[in-house]
Amino acid sequence: MASLSRLKPGEKGRIQVTVDAAGKRGPIVKTVQVYSNDPKLPVVSLQVSMQVRDSVHLKKGASAGIFDEACRSCHVDQGRGKTGFELFRADCFMCHNAGTSAQNITQMSKRPESFLRRVIRDGVANSTMPGFSQANGGPLTEAEIDSLVKSIRNP
Ligand code: HEC
Ligand code: HEC
């Protein structure tokens, strides 16, 4: 929606863009095309980029327990019964992937096994990386953690 339909040369106007984010999450881009009788530039393409946060993730901060009742359906249950890369894809990919702030599996593969095992068990302090071992209130057995370490080392 434009604030003015006619602009004199050099005059400025505003365009209001509405985005329906229902059912969307993550990065989205909306393209708006502006048509005018400018002989040199009759169509201008504008891009609006945004990051859609859903209400679950907006409400609770990084300190909230990812293994809580409200979070389990996505952060725990998808990985049940899985091992190795399948388990990584279910429980870890959402944070460790191209485009996320945490390292991806290729970067992690250069770390020693002992380091990987410790971090997966105990998490990283002051970050959203939780300790996944059952001793830390997480869902994973030692065997499952071991299968993750192996699949990270051989991606
Ligand atoms: C409907 C599925 C779903 C539920 C329920 C859910 N998550 Fe997530 N979560 C995801 C997905 C998918 C991602 C990765 C993409 C993203 O960030 O939106 C993610 C990412 C995250 C991240 C890392 C990104 C960030 O914002 O820092 C944290 C932390 C997190 N979730 C915590 C929680 C907590 C705490 C709860 C419960 C209050 C929860 N999640 C509930 C699906 C879910
Ligand atoms: C809610 C987001 C989130 C989830 C889920 C998550 N991580 Fe992390 N992880 C992080 C963050 C943030 C860091 C700290 C930043 C970094 O080092 O990439 C981290 C760090 C790590 C590191 C240390 C990386 C390094 O080389 O310093 C490893 C290994 C790791 N995570 C493995 C896993 C595994 C395996 C899973 C699944 C069982 C997992 N993570 C699930 C967010 C997450």
C-alpha cells in the first residue's frame, strides 16, 4: 500500500508491506515490485528479509529447559529410538546446521572424540547447548552419545 499514488520528481512516499507469517518460521523474504512511469526504471524490486520467531521460542529464553514438557515433542521425542546420524538429525540439526550460529557437523568433526563426548554429555556453559546425558537430566544414554560421537567424527 503506497502513501501517495502520484509523486512529483524527487518527492518521497511510503510503502506499507504486510506479511502473513502464519505457519512460517525461520528466514523469509518478501519481494515487492514498484511500478512507475519512470522511463529509465519502470519497475523496482524491493526485498524485505525477516526472521520469524514462533511463540514457543519467543516466550522462553535460552535458559529455559529444552527437555521440559513443553519442548520435548520437538527437542527429545523425535530422536527416540534413533542412533548415529539419524539421532543427530533429530536432536541436533536444528541448532547445528548451515545457517545456524552453532557449528555444523563438518566443523565439529575436527574435534577429538573425548571433547565431543564431554560436550554432548555436559553441554556448554552460558549457551543454548544443553547437557544431553541422563546424569544431566537429558534424554540420551551413554550408548546413544557414543553413536553421536562416532557419526560426527565420520560425517
Ligand atoms: C514445534 C517444535 C518445537 C517446540 C515445541 C520447541 N522447539 Fe525449540 N526449536 C525447534 C526448531 C525447529 C528449532 C530450530 C529453528 C528455530 O530456531 O526456529 C528450535 C530451536 C531452539 C533453540 C535454538 C535457537 C534459539 O532460539 O536460540 C532453543 C534454545 C530452543 N529451540 C529451545 C526450546 C525450548 C526451551 C522449548 C520449550 C519451551 C522449545 N524449544 C520448544 C522446534 C521446537
Ligand atoms: C538448542 C540448540 C542446540 C542443540 C539442540 C544442540 N546444540 Fe550443540 N551447541 C549449541 C551451541 C549454541 C553451542 C556453542 C557454540 C558452538 O560451539 O557451536 C554448541 C556446541 C556444541 C559442541 C561443541 C562444538 C565445538 O567444537 O566447540 C558440540 C560437539 C555439540 N554442540 C554437539 C551437539 C550434539 C551432538 C547435539 C545433539 C545431541 C547438540 N549439540 C544439540 C546449541 C545446540
